[in-house]
Amino acid sequence: MQVWFAEHPLVSYIVIFLLITYVYNKVFRVHQKLPLLKEIILYILMALGSGMLLIFQVDKLPIIQCLLVAVGLMLLVRIRYFVEGRQKKKDEAPSENV
């Protein structure tokens, strides 16, 4: 997989940018929207950072794989919060009927 990504840098760049954008939006984004100019600057900086990470990816460092692990862990945390929320609702429901 590492060799394939090294042979296809455009695909690698797009995957890195999408994964970085997902991580930013799910972890670091504040609840209120940023002004449009700041939002544009932020995405330009993420695009430049993706270019730097692409250099590392082509240079045989597992950047995409590490980002996929990060996204996978984020997914596990979201599933855990979902299950805990359902469990909390289930525990609170019988106490209201009494």
C-alpha cells in the first residue's frame, strides 16, 4: 500500500487533505463558525500542511496509515459516547415511571 501511494502522489495528497480536514472538523473545530476569511486561511494552511505531509508520505513514512488510525480511534470514541448515551437514557427511563 505504501508503494502504491508513493506512485500516485495526487491521490495521496487528496487522501491526506481529506483526513486532516476530517480530524480538524471533529476534534479541533469550535462550536461557532469562524469568519469566512479565517476559514479560507485555515483551509489554505491545511492544504500547505498536506503538501508537507505528502513529501513525508512519498519519502516512505506512513502518514496516511497514521491518519487512518487516528480517524479509526475517533470513530471508536464516537461509538462509545453513543452507547453510553443510550445506556444513560435507558437507565433514566424506568426511574421516571416510578
